Amino acid sequence: MNPTPLGALVTVATPVQAHVELQSSKMVIHELAVERPDILEYIRTISPDKMEIALVHAIEVGVMEIMARKRRLPKAS
């Protein structure tokens, strides 16, 4: 006897955890893969003991640049 009725939804996998998790006072990045050659080339120039802080700094600079560009854009009417 089949315990699941025909056409019933069946869970076949657990939900995948988001790669970027925002918490109240920090962001946690899980198993994030970066495949941009320019980024990899830059990160390879940094000593392994400084990679984490360099990545955080790169995110800070990138976010600040994006925010500055948004401020410079003319407002849509």
C-alpha cells in the first residue's frame, strides 16, 4: 500500500541555507563562490593572513562607491 496519495507534495530535500545571512550586527557569508577573474587576481596578491580583512575592506569600498553613485544619479520625476 502506498502511504502517499497520488499527486500529493512530498519533501525530497531540506531548504538550502542562504549564502549571505544578515544578522542584527553582522553579515555571515557561507560557502560563497567568486568566479570573477579580476577579483581572484586581486585577492591572490594578498597574504593569506590578511585575506579576510582585505575582503571586508573591498566590500566596504564597493558599498560606499555604490551609495555615492546613487546619490549622484538624478531623481526620476
